[in-house]
Amino acid sequence: MDAELPPWAVRLRAERRSRLWSQKEMARRLVEAADDETRKGLPCRETIVRRIKAYEAGHNQPRDPYRLLYTRAFAVSEEDLFGERISPGNEARESLPDEYRASADERLNYVMERPGSVDLVAVAHVRERVHALAARYDNVSAASLLVEAARYFGQVAFLRTHASSSLVQRELCTVEVEAATLMGQLVWDTSQRRDHATTRAYLAQAIAAARQIRDGAAEGHALLRMSFVSLYTEKKPQVALDLALQAADRAAHSSLVLRGLGLLHVAEAYAMLGRRSDCEHALGESETCFEQISPVDAAIEMFSPAQHGRLAGSCYLLLNDAKRAESMLESAAQSLQDRPKSQAIVLGNLALARLRQGDLEMAAASLHAAIDLIETTRGGGGLNVVFSAGRELQPWREMPIVRDVFDRLFALVAA
């Protein structure tokens, strides 16, 4: 427990985790923080990782050069990190203004006023905020996140023009990829999947930045979101297929989650093209990827056990196999309680599967459940699916059960 650890061990672990670095990544940062002469004397990465584990467990306190490397990597003073100065010479080393030691928000404000002072701590704060917005996406309307996301995106772009350190530049580029990808997602959702041009512009910027830092997982994520535009609104399955294949390929060596997600959307594009055999092959490949994922996968936060069933159900719906689609979608809907936007899409597709089997009552029940979620989240994907189901209900529009659904759909339009 933290209470049983020395304060410096708690701080070392907290500083690392606040930047979302693994212990392997921490080892890399320590090596990068060393000058050429010091770097020659450092052991292999595996040994440094073992040292990091020992430090964070409080077994022994870092000594030079590791103390100095930690302060450089975290961009904090030795006194702040270890609670003491080990020599008088350290007092003058990279002392920070009092206001820069304040809260994270005040620190970022300080950096925005003096952009030449941007460091890894400030970049980590912006990244944390971008991650926090992305984590809220599935439970609130995209419009409620858009302004704040745009602010952080602009801050990153501004700071990149002033950062002098190559390490800080790389970290800012990483955050730019994530912020631009999130902006593309939010713009597309807020516009109810209509603003293709702005969405593509943000995603293209994310792809370019990811290529600069050779981040295959980040590039794959942006390419995957680019494929959604072609697949779901433009209805250009061949274009979507090419993009989803690229996404799966780029992520292959860095994230099995993203490769699996790319292959799921490859399957969906094949289904839209009527190529059942290719679709089922891609579904099988994606399932294999998901069976092999690690808890430290680069995109683990994007994974849900329900995703395969959700997309497989959509595929069989596109292949006009409504009965098979229904069982998969029903199971996926029950597993997506914590992702209401995704759950709304699944419920909308479940309504279509039931409607195409002539089960009007159960189709209406699924639509009511989807609308309940959409009224809260305003998810563009869910809106599109429930209105598609509404169009298929037209032949029964005079029936009371269908009129109730239409009344709620009209209320969504009015809102």
C-alpha cells in the first residue's frame, strides 16, 4: 500500500502513471534523458526496468545518475521528486518559478503565456485532459465535449511551434495525433455524421502526425475512423474496405486491438459488397486477434468483449441473414450497458433484424430502448440507425405501436 512506501517511491510511481507511461516506457525516457557519456554507462533496458520496479517498491532509493535522469525525464526539481537536496549544487539546477509548481491548470496557463518553457509535465497535463474527454465520449453528447477538445487541440498546435526540445516535440506530436483524432470523432458525431470534410481534415492531420513519429497504432486508429465516413454515411464500401485494410495493416505490430477492430470493419465492408465468404474470413481473423490481446495493448481502452458480436451482427444484417444477426445483436446489446452510444446502435440494428423477420412488437420495443439512450447521448450513429428503422416501419404507420415510435422519432428531430 502507498502508506507503507517511502514518499519518494510514491512520487516516482505517481509521476510515471500521470503521464500514462509503462515501466518499459519509463526506462526508455531515462535513457533518452541521459547525455551521450552517461548513456554509454547505462545497462540494458531490461536491467533499468528492474531498477524502476525496485525504486517504485521502495526497496532502494535512486542514486546518480538515475536521480538526475528522473528529474530530467519528469522535468521537475530533485527536491520536489525526492524531498531533499543531495548536494548544494543541485539548488541551482533547473529551479522552477513558484507559480509553475502550482496546480496542473496553473502550470499549463504559465506555459501558454510563456510557450518557450513548455516541458514534459505540461504536455502530460494536456494529454491527460484529452484522454479524459475521450473517456466521457460514450456517455454524453459529442457537442458538450467539442469546445473543450478544440481548445486543447489548439494549445498543442501552438506549443509545437515553440518547443525547443526534441523530446517535448515528440510528445506534443503524440498528443496532436490523439487530439486531432478525437476532434474528427466529435465533429462527425455532432454533425450527425454529415460533416465529412471537416472530419476528414482532422483525421488527415492525425495520420500525418502519427507518421512523423512512426506510431502505427495511432495511425491505424485515425485510418479506421476515416473508413467509418465512407462505410456508414457515404455508403462507399470499396473505399471503406481499402481504408480499413490499411488501418489493420498499420496497427499489426503495435496493437492487436486496433488490428482486430480494423478487420471487423473490413468484414462489414465485405458484407456491404455482398461478399459473405470474405466477410466471414475477416470476422474469424478479428476474433483471433482479440483472443491474443494483452492487458497493456496500446489501444486496450478501445476494446470491449461485445465488439465482435456487435459488428458480426451488423454484417449478417447486411447479408440479409436477419435471424443470425438477431441472436448476435441481442447478446451484444446486453453486454454494452457501459457504452450507451454503442448500445443504441446495436439496439437500432436489433430492431431492423426483428422487423425483417416480421416481429413488429419486439422491433418497436428495441427502438424505444434505443431512443431512450439517444435522448441522453445524442449519438449520431444511433440517430442514423433508428431513423433507418423508422423508414422500414412506414408500411405499418397507422398501427398504434408504430405511431408511438414515430412520435418519439419526431421528438428527436424537434430536439
